[in-house]
Amino acid sequence: MFKKYRILKWILVAVASLIVLLFLFGFWFMSLLPSKNAQLESTQIKDLSYLSENKVAKRGKILAVVTSTDTMGSSGKITGYELTELARAYFVFEANGFSVDIASPLGGKSPVIIDDDDMGPFDFAFLNDSLAQYKTTHTIPIAKVNPEAYEAIYFVGGKGAMFDFPKNTTIQAIVRDYYQSNKLIGAVCHGPAALVNVTLDNGRPMIEGKKISAFTNEEELLLIPDAEAIFPFLLQDKLTTQGARFDEGTMYLEKISHDTNIITGQNPWSVWALAETMIQQLGYEPKTRRITDEENAVKILSIYEAQGIKKAKEMIEKMAGEKKPVKRILLAQHSIVAAMKGNIAQFSEILSLVSHAEKYDFTSSEL
């Protein structure tokens, strides 16, 4: 009997110790992250030299298409288009001389998803710009779009796109005509859902044999384990079934594919590269832009994946010396992703990258 109570006592001590350790770890983890920047939230276009200086003469128009769907099927989970996937491409297009109109399947105000941890100066500038906000609250119904008015079309991601892009016959017609007339088509993350049911005049799927990147099964199922029950299909599976050569990069890191006049990106961290590749495809050298803190963090993580932790730490030191900003919270998010995947060694190593980055001053006044 006394032995049984001793065992119970040690179990309680072990549980209490674990709780204390988790609390201390959480406190330490949060200390590695930067504090909220209220000034960042008030960013205006005039504050961003990329947009306010050395303006490029107008070269034409690009149509951005966002979802009209605000819930994921019958699950009740909210959705919409991803703000960062629209805002960053919007400003790349505008900075390079292309006016942007915004359309959606239904027109009017489109539902938006804003992830506070992903927000940067360009995203806040988009929220604070009256013209950009007018366009998102008064989107053009896709059926009323004049496709000939645009040099390219860009499909913004967001999980809502999985529900209304694939079945929209107007979208299918525009994409088919653009492809067959060699006009440019771009899509990112869940945006390539607009491509899955497009059939060419010869009766073949447009994406057959094409190299395509989009949100992967691995990325989808990690965040939404019951995604197969919620969505009409998993995007990677659907693209592959229709003959696409699915081009998959590292989870939650930048990856784009460029096949003839179709340019696609895997996830939100691919938007900058995708938008600037679209500018190149349109025949122009993209305007010089200072690389963002998020892109630098992605570069560090890419080096870590390819070359290991030593090289990644060296890159952190190099960026600190050059006053290149690094978004530590993105590094921290990837450590959590590693933990969710059960890769404790990777979790520990990426966490050490966060700690290493925290030692340095990446401060720069340039935007």
C-alpha cells in the first residue's frame, strides 16, 4: 500500500516538473521573438521607397482574381483570399507599371484572411490604401470582365479558391483563351485551383504535361488533418490526376514553376518571386526592390535545409553585418512545424537559429 502511494507521489512530481519546464520553455521561446511594432501597422505607400520613388510609366493592366467563398464547405470554418498573396503581387505589378483590377466570381466585397504573424509593411500599406481597399470591397464580377483589357491574369490563393475557382465556367474560358493566345497566367498557393478544369480546344486538359507548383498535400494536411473531408479535392492530387508535372519544394518555403506562359507558386512565401517572374515574362526587368525580412528568413531556412545549421548560422551573421532584416518569427514558426511533424532534432536546430538571430541587430531604417 505504502509502495503504491510512493509511486503516485513520484508520478505527481514528474507531471508537476514537466509543467514547470514547459512554462519556462514557453517564457524563453517568447523572449526570442520581437515585440509588436505599432509603427509598422501605420505604414503608408509614401513610406515605401519601392512604391514612392522612381516611378515607372504605365505599361498596361493585370487582372487579379480573388475568391468569393467565406466558409470551407459545410465545416463552418472561415476562409477567403489571403491578404499577403494579393497585396505583395499587387504592389509588384503597380511598381512595375501595371495597373491592377480585382475581380471575383460573385463581385462585390470579397472575404479576406489576415494572419497577423505574416503581416509586413507592404501588407499594412495595402490595408491603409483607400484605392486598394475600394478595389477589394468592389471587386468586378468575373462574368463582367473584359479579358482583352489585360496583359495577364493572376489567381490569388486562399482556401476559398478551392470551392469557387474550379467550377466557374467564365474563369475556365478566360484561362483557356489566355493560354491558347499565349497571354500570361499566374497563380499562387490555392490559386492554381483555377486551372484544374480548363480544357483546351483539342479536348485535352490545359495543365497536362505542364510543370505546376501549388499548395502541397503535406502542407495542407499538416494544418488541416481532415482536409480531404472538407475540400472537394486535395489540390496536388487534382493537378496530378489531370496530368500536371507537380513540382514540389520544401514545406512552407519559396517555390515557383515556370512553364511556357503559366507561372505558379507553391505557397504564400512564393508571391514575391512569382510576381517578379511575371514581370520578366511580360518583357521587363523588375524594378529593384529591397528584399524583405521574411524573404531573408526563408533564405536562411533554405540554406539550413540544403547545407545544414552551420551554414545557416553563417548566413544569419552575414545578414546582420549587412543590416539585412530577418523575420525571427518565421524561423520560430518553422521550428514549430518541425515539432508538429515529430522531428525533434530539426525542431531543436531551427530553435537554435532563432536564438542565434536574436543576438544580432538587424535594424535598418530603409523600407
